[in-house]
Amino acid sequence: MKAGVPHKGPSACEFRLASQVAALLELFCKSEWRYSHLPMGEKRDAATARKLQLMGVTRGWPDYIFVAPGKVCFLELKSPHGGVRSKDQSDIAGHLIACGCGYGLTNNLDDAVAMLQAWGVLPDTIHVQ
């Protein structure tokens, strides 16, 4: 994040997808997992952007982090209407994968649920319609 350069933030469609994922996690996340959305892509004024930069916030981190004993996974969500991963996001994704973390990128709820089930975050009994 460059000081004085606010980030535009997620599209309305990406926000909707993230809200759906969050609702499922709130209801069904398995007890051994902890998760958080990493809100680093919001529009901010220059002073806040500079403060966050001084605190060590960097660009490219995925939207969600999931942690369980011996496991760390990340999920990046994109708008179903042409959302594209940035170079910073691609670089971080490569690093996370090289470190052995789970990493997923999707623009739809079905794929997000399938990834979360494959990692063991959500039970296999969840089916979205």
C-alpha cells in the first residue's frame, strides 16, 4: 500500500460473495479452525493508508486466512464479472503455495465451498444452491 494512494476496494459482486462465504463460516466452520477476513483492500484516506503502511500492511494478501493445528490456508475471492488477480496477489499466492499453505482462488460460491471442504474447514454435508 503506497502512502497517500487509497485502494478502491472490492466490487459489489465480490462483497456479496465474501458475505456469503462469511455467513457459511459463521454457521458451519469446524471447531478446530479459526478464520478471519483480511480487510486490506478497502478505500482509505491518505493518512490511514500511511498509518497502515507504517504498521506493516502490504499488498497482495488473500481475502481470508484459515488456521487449524498444522494447517494454514488462504482464500482469494474475485468478482464473478471479470475480477482479476493483481501482480502483488500472484506473487503472494506463489509464496504461500511454496511455503506449503493451502491456497484457493475463485469467483463463485460453489468453488469456495468445495475448497473449504477439501481443506476440512467446512463439513462435506454443506451444499449450496
